[in-house]
Amino acid sequence: MGQNLFTQTTASGDAMMGNPEAVGYGSIMQGYVENSNVNVVTEITDLITAQRAYEMNSKVITASDDMMKTVTNLGGG
């Protein structure tokens, strides 16, 4: 719904009511900050790897395009 309010939908299923720290539920701790579940070093490394793969594939497409232009020019002349 917005502003940190949620509503039940068919995709979410039935609402589950319970008390914090009960079996199967989490706990609430006042004054604590939630930690990130993202490993920054791993994500940066994966990003660099993806960027290099993209650059390599881009160069392959450019080289293929250049070869096709050459073949077209040889056959048309």
C-alpha cells in the first residue's frame, strides 16, 4: 500500500499472525540496525567480470560486422 504498509494479495497468500520470538517467528530488537546481506567485494568483482564480457562480445560483433562489409564489397565490385 505504501509508506511501510502492506496488504494481503493472491500472490502473497494468507496473512500469518504471530508474536515476535514465538516459534517460527523472528525477534524485534530495539536500537539495532539491520546488516546488509550484500557482499560489496563480490558484487564489484562480478560487475567487472560482466563488463569485460560485454566489451569482449561487443568487439566480436564489431569484427564480424567489418568482415561482412568486406565480403559485401568484394562480391559487389
